[in-house]
Amino acid sequence: MPVPRPVTFTRIVNTTPVAVVLYVMIVAVIVWASYTGAQQMGYNWQWYQIPKYFYRFTDDGFQVGEIITGLWATIVLSLTSFILATVLGLGVALLRLSGLVVGKGVAVTYLEFVRNIPLLVLLYLFYYVLGPVFGFDRWTAAVLTLAVFHSALISEIFRAGINSVANGQWEAAASIGMSRAQAYRYIILPQSVRFMLPPLTGEVVHLIKSSAIVSVIAVAELTTIGRNIISDTYMSFEVWFTIAAVYLALTLVLSFGVSAVEKRFQSET
Amino acid sequence: MTKSPIIVANGVGKAFGDFHALTDVHMTVHKNERVVVCGPSGSGKSTLIRCFNGLENHSSGNLTVDGIELYPDSPEIRQLRQDVGMVFQQFNLFPHLTVLENLMIGPMKVRKLDRAQAEATARKYLERVRIPEQADKRPAQLSGGQQQRVAIARALCMEPRVMLFDEPTSALDPEMIGEVLDVMVELADTGMTMVVVTHEMGFARKVADTMVFMEAGRIVETSPPETFFTNPTSDRARMFLDQILEH
Ligand SMILES: Nc1ncnc2c1ncn2[C@@H]1O[C@H](COP(=O)(O)OP(=O)(O)OP(=O)(O)O)[C@@H](O)[C@H]1O
Ligand SMILES: [Mg+2]
């Protein structure tokens, strides 16, 4: 017969009904606080204005609203930056693992440099300094900033993933005459993807969120669109709640998508 | 039998820091010869055969394998490894590939055979190690004995001129040792030049042309099996044999 476990605080709080009630109460308090806060400021809620920034029907027919345009720009910006960051990150990781003293030196310097500069300063560096020097526009400056910043984190993910493949795999590859490059390509990297997929997803989400910072150089992505709408309408509460929800929706969809892919991948190996 | 040497070690030494894993090793392996290397744990057996295909760089002496003089970062080392097969204690199969792909990847990517040729070779050697029906499985779905036979087939698919074995049966459950040794005996019967590190003395008696006994990084005794098993010249080898034959 199982010994009845003592009733503890954690056990009470973790029973489903208690947890649900607590959760609803916490959400209610937050919503109530923002509403009463807004009410006291004499805030004039205009939620009915929001849908037209997603889509509208005019005489020309269906039209996409500004928020959707901004969301699309954020997706393209993040995707471009992520692809570039992955290429850079892989390069840095391979340099670091190359066994060349020079390679390791260059990689470590790059990593320390990128890691110890605030993202905002990096953005200014690309936009105000390197932009004029090399003649690229704000979009390119934004992509490069995000790519460089995230390549540092991604290179660590690659390095950890590559190192988690057993050493015997290198030896087996070498023993059939493979070069280092062939061993990476056919043996090591395919195996390390399994270790890298979860942290890489986290990194995409991180990148999408930090892409908001490029609104300070007025790249027309989601956050910039939000600012523009507010400067026309003064609906800061509705717009920021909406923009936050759109980011949340985007990153959640992404996380669910990747975890589905991961499951398929896990069952295959 | 023509006596053309394939592996010639001349005063080979290997240091890890100030620890000497190999000291002044002299050894010659001729074409079609089967050499069995034994000795206590830590005596340098693995280090020695890993030097033979450049997985370990020797730090002194001369080592020539298949006519190629080995030295660190030699550009010829990859060519050499294609002609020297290696079987590891832990199998080291590629877990993300099927059995067939494990066998085909070397011939295709390294030997540059086309897919059909590579597959024909792979199936031939899978047949040889008696597991043709496992071609489409992943290594993890096979027993240890089957995995090691796949590993042997993978090495054979490169059509090597020498095969190196580093304790191929010591990671196996006892009931699977036989199936792997059988495959190795058959391979010996085809005339393959083999260097085998093993403590399976029954196998050694059956196939060895030469027994090599190592201790503390040195070759203590090199003799034909008849002499080695009945009347070893060194006391060390005698003690070692007494110990392992007791079991
Ligand atoms: N990479 C290394 N770095 C430092 N020492 C090493 C390294 N590889 C091997 N050694 C040492 O060299 C000695 C010989 O090792 P080796 O693996 O060749 O022995 P072995 O005869 O194969 O033993 P076993 O029967 O346990 O496999 C051991 O003392 C080992 O600790
Ligand atoms: Mg060993």
C-alpha cells in the first residue's frame, strides 16, 4: 500500500484546479491594472481602430494593412540575417576547431569583439560608420548587424554540436581515407544537427526579438510600423499590445513548427 | 610466398608528453602475413597499430607502410589510409547512415566510384560477413556482433591491402565473439595481410604466422605461434600466457 505523501505547499499549488484559478487570477490582475491605470490617465481606448492596420476593404478591393507589411518585413529581415549568421557562425566555429593557431586567434578575437559590444552600438557602427564608408543602405546595415551579433552565439552552438559527436567518428572517417572536409560534411555535421536544432530554434526566436532594435534607424519592420501608427493616432496602448501579440504569435508558431520537425527527426535516427 | 614487406617499423617511438607509450619498436609485416599482437593493458598495442595508419603520429624512428614513409601531416597519408583498413574495438559505425550507406560512403566519396559500383561492392562484402539481410537497417538496430561485422565489411569495401584490428571482440558479449572471429578467419584464408591486436588465443593459434608480445611500450618477443604458445623465450610472455589461458 502506498504511503500517503505529506501535504505540502507545492503539491497544493500544483493540483490542476488550484493552478488554473491562480493563473486566471494573475492574468486578471494584470489586465485590470492596465485598464484602471489607463482609465485614471483618462485614456481613450480605440480598439476598433486596430483591425484596419491588418487588412481593409476599399474600392480597390482587399488590401493588406501596415502591420502585416511590417510583419512580413520582420520575417524577411530575420530570415536573411539568420541565414547569414548561420554561415558566419559555421565559419567561425570551423576556424576555431581548425587546429590552426591563426584560425583560432581570429575566431576568438571576433567572438570577444562581438560579444562585448552592445547590440545598439553595433548597429550604429554599421549604419553611421561602415554604411557611409562602404556605401550600403539601412536595410543592409540592419541585416549585417543582426547577422554579426547572432553569428557569435550561433558559432558556439555549432562548436558545442560538433564537439558532442564522439571522437571515434572522426577516426572512422579518417580510417577510410576521408579528408577533414569530407568528414565534416558526410559524418560529423549530419550527426551534430540533432544536438544543434533545439538551441538554433531558440536563437531564431532571439533574433526575431532583437530585430526590433533596427527601428532606431527607421528600417520599416514591425516595430517601426508600430511607432509610425502611434505618431499618427496616439493609440500607444492598443498598438503596443497588438505589436507584442504579433511577435508572440510569430515566435510561438515558429517554436511549434520546429518542435514538430524535431520529433520527426528524432524518430528517424 | 614472396617476402615483400608491407609494414616496416624501425626503432619507432611514441611519446605523450614525457610518457613513452612506445619505445624503440622494430617490426616487419610481410605481404600475406598474419601478425597477432598481445600484451597487458597499457602496453602500447593500440598506439602501435594506430601509428600504422597515421591515426597517431610516431615521434621517433622510421615507419614505412605500403611503401610510404609516414611522418606528421604527410600529404600521402590519405592515400595510405585508403589501402589500410582499420577495425576498432567500439565499431565506430556511422549511426546516421544505414548499413549499406556505411559501406558505400568510402568507395563513393573517397574512391569516387559511382553509386552502382559502390553498391555492388557493398553487397558483396555484406554477403562475405554474412549479413546481407541487414542492408537497410541502422547500426543501432543491430547486435554488437553484427555491428562489428559491418565495420569489417566497411573496411573491406575500400579493397585495402592490409587490415588492422584493434581488439575487435573485446567490446562484445561472449556469445557474439565467435561470429566475428569466424569472419576474420575466413578473411585470413583469402590471404589478406592482417595485424590483429587481440587476447583471443584460440584465434591466434589458428591464423597467426607471427606472435608479437608487448610490454610497457616495447616488443618483448616476436616468435612463431608454435614457439610462443609452448615455449616462450621471455618470462614476461610466459606469465602473461599463464594468466590469460587460466580463464
Ligand atoms: N592520447 C594519449 N595521451 C596520453 N597518453 C596516452 C594516450 N593514448 C594512450 N596513452 C597511454 O599510452 C599507454 C599505451 O596505451 P595503449 O592504448 O596503446 O595501450 P594498449 O596496449 O592498447 O592497452 P589496452 O589493452 O588497455 O587497450 C597507456 O598508458 C595510455 O594511458
Ligand atoms: Mg588498446
